Amino acid sequence: MALTMLPPAEARPDVLPTNRLTATGMPIPRIRAELRRIPDAANAWTVTFLWLSTIAIGVGAAWIGHPVVWVGAFVLMGPQFARFASLSHEAAHRLLFTNKRINDFVGRWIVGYPAFVSTDLYRRGHMAHHKDEFGPNEPDMKLYNGYPITTASMRRKLTRDADGNSGWKNLKSLLRGLKFAGTRVHAVRIIVSQLVLIAACVAFGWPQLWVFLWFAPWMTEWRVINRLRSIAEHGGMQRSDDRRLTTHTVVQSWLPSLFMVPYNIGYHLSHHVDMGVPWRNLPQLHDELVAAGYVTPELEYPSYRALWRKLASRPG
């Protein structure tokens, strides 16, 4: 039997529509309106706290100065990039703030460009991803396709991420963006944001903060986190109108949420069922899908480790 990541038919019962969910799993209008409500004040605090915690990590490392503390701060910065990316993703969907101008400003200048992300370019590709997962315009097909792979192949991929090889490719892509009219403005804004961060570190007498606790984690640790999260979302799935065949679902717990899938981004099947639901309400939508029988225990991986083991289960 061919190895596959696709769930069997018995794990995908035909239970829709219900009195609360439509045929696609999307909530009916009355429930949808409640789930799609954006909490502006709470999100403003989330963005503020992300920056305060990021600054605290850097200041703590510089102030204490012990090598062990610097290593610990480096480790913590990878998950911080996961948080910036998740909020940039939220802004790309225009779910961070109800006011479009505020949403896009924060998405670009507060959580996007400083973390090497153009929210506008990301939005363009990401909407193609949502419109037709694994379709002809899927921007991340190379990242998702071909699973399960061998353990050795997985190890090689993660090693390239951890040693900066993947990061260097991303950096070269950013610099190449300066050559083309369609991407130049985004590349310039990212570079300007980095210069502002460098200037701030220099002004406080700690230029090494940008090098060791911003650029280096982005080049290395964040690459590992991003790959592990991405393949856990769509690795080895296929094009289908049934989101259960395009997107994995994993039981969420505090440790992955802390280090890899912050802001409920781990509820990824729910996000693909209704991409208009902001991150705070995704657990509620997940509960609706479970209650309807759309998400079954057989469909849901008990942990990310279990999913990664299957993703790397092809015999060598």
C-alpha cells in the first residue's frame, strides 16, 4: 500500500450541513457574525505586549551579560518571530483591527517589515493559497508536496534550516527584490525597518542585539520553526473541496503554542474552513466542528510529534 498523509474515508464522515454549520463547515450567518467579531482593544494589547516582551528579552540578555543568558535569549527569539509572523498573517487577512487603515499600518510597520515580512506581498500569495489549496497557483507547493519523506531527508531539511542555508536563500530573495519594480518598495521598507532597529540598538549601546538576537535567530531558529509548523499544516495533503484532505488538524497544547503555533494558529483546519474568523475565536469554531462530527478523533493527531513522525515515515 502506498504511503500517504491523507486521512481514510472513515475518519471523514459526511455530516454536513447541520443546523449550525453549512455544507462547507462554515458557521451559519448568525453564528458566523459572532465568531468573526474582531476585538480591537485586546489585539492592540497583544501587539504591544509582543514588542514589550521582545525588548525585555534583549535588555535582559545585555544587562545580565552571561553567555548562558544570551543563549537562552537566542532560543526565545525564535518563538518571537513565530508571533510576529502570526500577527502579520492575521493582518494579511484584515482580522487584526476592524479599521482597514490601522490594520494595514500595524501589519506593515509594526509586525511585518521589522520581522522581514511584507504583509502586502504575503497577502497576495496567501489569498491564492486559501482560494485553492494545492491548486495551480499554490505558492508553497514545494514546501508541502512529497510527504511522507524519509527520516534522513527530514534531517537534511531541518539541518539546512538550522545552519542558515535556508535563511541565506530568503535573504538573497529579499535583496533581489530591490531589482524589480513590483517588489522594490517592499524590500526597501524591510531594509529601512532593519536600519531603524540597528540604530535603536546602537543608541542604547548594544549593537550586538540586532546581530545575535534578531538577525541570527531569523536566519536559523525561525527557519526550523517555520518548516515544522508549515508541514504540520499541509504536508502531504492534496487538492480537494473537503478541507480535511487539504489541512491537518492537531490537538493543541500549551508547549507548541508557546514555541511554535502562537495565537491559536495551530487551529489551522478551522482557519481554512472559515478564514474570516480571527485568531481568538478559532478554538470556538474548532469546537463547533468537533460537535458536528466533522472533526473526529481519528482525524486529529494527538500531538505535533505524532504528526512529524508520520511525515518522516517513508522507509529509507
